[in-house]
Amino acid sequence: MALLVLLGLVACSQEAGGDFNEANARAAAQRWVSGEFTPSTLSKEQQLAEMEWFMKAAAPYRGMQINVVSETITTHEYEAQTLAKAFSEITGIRLKHDLIQEGDVVEKLQTQIQGNQNIYDAYVNDSDLIGTHSRGNAVIPLSDYINGEGKAVTSPTLDLQDFIGISFTTGPDKKVYQLPDQQFANLYWFRYDWFTDEKIKKQFKDAYGYDLGVPVNWAAYEDIADFFTNKVNGDGTIDGKKVYGHMDYGRKDPSLGWRFTDAWLSMAGNGDPGIPNGLPVDDWGIRVENCRPVGSSVTRGGDTNGPAAVYALTKYVDWMKKYAPREAAGMNFSESGPVPAQGAIAQQIFWYTAFTADMTKQGLPVVDSEGKPKWRMAPSPHGAYWKDGHKLGYQDAGSWTFLKNTPKERRDAAWLYAQFVTSKSVSLKKSITGLTFIRDSDIRSDHFTQNADRYGGLIEFYRSPARVQWTPTGTNVPDYPKLAQLWWQNVATAVTGETTPQQSMDNLAKQQDDILARLERIGYGGDCAPKLNPEQSAQTWLDQPGAPAPKLADERGKPETLDYDKLLATWKNAD
């Protein structure tokens, strides 16, 4: 808590009221552009012109103190400690950027919406709530704002089409509701040095009959997990140390929900094909008809408790018990995150690229003497129910969100700050600092071309056509805060064995339908409010095309791997 208070104080920056003058602001802009805001995809002259626009647009709001909030990750620490100070010096608007836990951000947002009291002037809130925001009446649609009352404070260099996550923040009405500020994906992570070791490769092929490589499907992932945990060098050790073929976490904790709502079921093949999310059935198993959610349970046409979902949960529990370190089941997201960097994990199917910066620090067992990673990241393998056109994983897109009950002047000033910290003048340096890309122009910059080998495949992934298959929660989810909290509670009982995977998903599906029914009764979402289908036999829906799909006779299939370097070459040729 003391750290958060300190960060908040730092972010308040200088008193910028009556002593502000434009000459000092221009000198500050010159200093920031020449120093901290390097490199940039803009020329120095273009950066200074952009700073000049911010200074002029901020004139009516000078001396105000604006309060914004985001979760505590490296990118937002950089904003709070550095960019907030730069913004204040250049614009004369004082800025307090608070850093709190992600769940607390959502709680503050909900409190402001329900209590009609302005707590913060802007929130960096995950685009997972797009289905909530677009159905409610609390969030300002940015598409309307920038063409209407916010036109005078909207930068001519904003360039919305350069934001790689803009489709994630677009509602069913095709309006943009949020501005992406940081983005990261969950991908497959593996020890490239082990996978390319000739002795280890021979052992694997002798044991399984095919080449060790990036697993394309879950059958291959399972074999590789078994190999490193039990068979490599005859006893599951490398250089005399115990290693594991899998890493995960399983403690009953809200972060266990992220493990699943962050697209685990889609990786298995739950729901229907469709980008950014399956239609009519999405990766939460919720069916929609003409934007109306109509059910989660198979008996209502949903897939939350269908065979693909049960298969997904079953594999998650089995792999953690068989192939991960014993302590993994008692860990949460934050505790498990650093474990692969300690050097005993061979692969992880579900690894957030937000950990990239921490995984490349000098001196780690997973970094070589030149400071380059011994590991790589690649597309996650898919489950037996997955088909071409399904999404293949999750991208977090923390995005600036503005509420209607924030006074207009304060909202305008906060919108200036949101644009400042995502502007082309600063976004490349912010991307280098936090590795949470938001602009295509930054991803394709000379800096990342020259330094791609330091990031273990991250740059190649974001430049590849594959990245469109990684998306956040979509618009089928009408009330993310209420529905998301159901997941961790039901998954946890499967981890402990209190319920079977089928019972857990049955319970989850019913509880989701109960919430959809309550939202239907109050008409939440207007023309896009839930309207539950009447229940029919599960077989009625399983016999129809698409999701929910009937149980496969063979849920394993033939294992398949790819050579990583050939995969990378394919991406580069498609770039």
C-alpha cells in the first residue's frame, strides 16, 4: 500500500496552475522529445508538432487536477511515474494516476456507475467489458464523443486505425467505446535450447515416434509434458535437476477465473468459429441471436457445459496433477507467473506475454550470457474440438473508459491525457518499456526489427497474420463483472475433486443462465438484452450443426508438431 501511495504522489507532478506559461511548456516538450520520448516512429519535428497541439488544446483546463486509475503493471507504472509528469509540464493540467489491483479497478468503476458519484475521471478498464459497456448507458461511446462534444480535444494524429485492438473495443452497434492503452496475449512458451538439443530430440523421437517441436495440438502437448516430467534422460532431469513438462496454477482465487475466461475453452474448440469471437456461440459458451444472449446451457443452445467445455476442464485438471510441480495447485496467477523463469519448466501452454520483460533479465537461468532468451513463444496448441476459424487464445486490452457521470470539463481533460499516453510521440518508448503493444506502427518500427531476437518471438508473433486469432472476451457477455466471478468458484471445485468436470460446468452454465434471466427481467441492454431460449433436450441441440458439438469418440487425435524456425519463416514471409 505504501508503494501505491508513493506512486500516486509521484504522478501528481508539479503544481501547474498560475505559473504556467507556453514558453516553459515548449521548452519542456523539447526536453522530453529529445530525451525520454526516443525512439519514436515520428520525426522529432512531428513529435514537437504533436506536443504543440496538446499544449494548445489543454488551455481551457490548465490548473485542474485530473484523477485517473489503472491496474498495477509495468506499462501503467511508466505512465504514472513518467508520462503523467511530462503531460503536466507540457499542458498545465495536473495529473494524479493511481495504480491499484485489477479487481479494484472494476469495483471502483461499478461503484461510480451505480452511485452516480465521480470517483475517477477516466479508467483503464479491460475491453472484456465491451459487452457490458455497449449494453449499458454509463459509458461514453468514443465514436460519438470524438465527432461531437469531444471534437475540440481530439488529436488530429490519434489515428484509430493504427490501434491493433480497436475491434476489441467496438460494440455490436459498431461504435468504439474504449481506447486501447496496453495489450498482451497468452501464448505457448517453451525452452528452445532444450527443444533443439540433439540428444533430447533423439530421446523424444525414440519414445514417441515423431519429432520434438512446437505442439500443434493438445495430444502433442501432452506427450511433451509427459516426456520432460518423466522420461528425459531416463528420470525427468536435465543437468541433474528435476524438470517439468507443464506449469499452471489452481488455487481457489479470483485469478483462477482468468485462467478460463481468458479463452481456455476456445483453445479446446468450445463454441463456434468466428473472429474476434465465435458466433452464434462464443468462447464462454454463450449463444446470441441478433446480439441477444439466449443461453449458456446446452439445453438452451449454449456450450458452457458441452462436451468441448468438459474436455477443456478435464485436461486442465489432469495436466496440473500429472505434469506440473506439486505446489502449482496451491498457487494463484501472480505466484505461478515467475516459476518458468527459475529454469525447471520445459513448456507452458498458457503464458502471458506480459511476463516477457521479467523473463529477459540478465542472470536468469533462462537467459544466455549475451542476455538473449533461451526460450521462445509460439501459437498455443489447440484441442480436439477446435476447427479452422476458431479463435486460438486471448489478448488482454486494457483500454481508456469514460463515464457519462464524469463532469464534461474533467472528462475532456482526462481524454487529453489518454491520447497523450497512447500518442505516436510516446507509444514506441512505452512499448519498449512494458512490451504491451497497441499500435501497428510501433510493432513494425526499425527498433523492433533490429532487436527482435531479444524478445523470444514476441515481435514475430505480433507482426504475423496469426495474431488476429487472439482476442479478448467479446460482446456476447452482457455483464462481465457478474458472470466472470462464477468461473473461479466452479473451476476450483473440480481442482479439489469436490465435483467432476461435468458437474462443475453444469453448475456454471446454470448460474450463468440465472444471471442472464435476471438481466432479461430488467431489460438490461435494450434491443441487445438477454432473452433466454426455452429449455429443450440436450440432444436436440447436439444434433444441430455448429456448437454445441457432440462428444468425440477420440478426444486425443494424432499428435502433431512443427519446427519452430520453419514456423517463424512462414510468419516472416506472410508479413
